[in-house]
Amino acid sequence: MKNRKLVAVILPIFISVILIVIGFILYDNSLKFDKRGVKTDAVIVRIDEKRDSDGDYDHIVYVRYTVNGREYITRLGTYTSSMYVGKTVPILYMPNNPSDIIYGKLTKFPAIVFIVMGGVFFIIGVIALSRTFPAAGRLGRLKASGRCVEATVVDFSYSRNTRIMEKYPATLVCADSENNEYKVKFLIKNPFGYGIGGKVKVYVDESNPKKYAVDVESWLSSVESVQSGAAQF
């Protein structure tokens, strides 16, 4: 379980690093073309469609253009929905290697897309990291040194319109017999079937009652056991 959580947290950060690196490589490449590239017109001669593993279509565009009397047919690394065979599009080519080309419009746009996507994945990874491992570490410490309190769940809610790594952000609020309230935020894959009234253990710091850890994993497991038993019955 811990290994799966680690992968779920680290994977978005790893993906973000790759996307950001690719973005900066593309950005550096666009700067090279902006400084030394030569602009000309090219005609789209072929657009190949390939279905990827997700079932989406990738479009590979080939263009024909002429440099110093020589004709070139080269793959263009950009596709837009307005492109079609026979359309004339602007390109930039390197004078020392006319086969090295990029689309002549919005040269920095692909780089920006990769950098923004990398930033989004990084934020997702950091949020998941902050919500998973610090809480788990605090729970372990307070289990060993804190006071165990049995609390009753008084509220459970989750965001129906938001998902992080296929999980919903959820909030659990519980209260003990002295009406001390405890709250915890976490991610849950299947939030359906959880409600108020159940019991959950809370570990409280003896020297500072404001420091506590709600044992969410045990609560989830107990609810799932009840649901499983009811389903079998």
C-alpha cells in the first residue's frame, strides 16, 4: 500500500520534470529559429493520422518547399485543425540545414504548452505529497506518544468536480465526547457509501491538543468491512 502511494505521489512530479525539460528544449529551439531561421512558404502535401494508445488521433504533417532551387519534403512538427492538404503555411528553416524546420506561426507555443502542463503536474504532485506523507508521519508519531481518543464522524464531504490522480479531495470532521472537533483533508478514490455517525480514532498530543492526527485509513477500512459484510449478507 505504501509503495503504491509513493508511486502515485512521485509519478506526477517525475512527469512534470520531463515535460518542463522538453518545454525548455523546445523554447531554446524556437529562439534558435527566431534568431537565424529563414522564413518561407510551404505547401502541405500529406497528413497522416495515427491512433495512440488512448484512442486519440495524432496528425503528422508533411510539407513541400523550395530553397535555392532545391525542393524539400519534410515533416512539420506542428498540426492545427485548420490544416489540410494543399494549404500554404509559413515555415522557418535553418540556412545551413534546410531540412530543419518549424511552423512559422506561434513558434514558442509548443514550448509554453509543455511548460504549463509540467507546472500543473508538479502542483498535483506537491499537493498529493503534502496530503499523504506528512499526515502519515504525524499519525505514526502520535500513535507512539499521544493520547488515543474515540471520536464520532459528524461530517464527511468531497469535491464532486475535482479529481487529483483519479481521487476526490475529501474532508472528514469528527468530535469526541467533550465536543472537541477534529478535521482532516485527504484523497479518496471511491467516496460513495461513507457518511456520518461512524467511529474514528484520533491521536492527540498530550502537551498541545491542537496537534492531532485522525486515523483515516482505519476509518475507511472499517467502513469498507461493514459494506462488504452487508453485501455478502
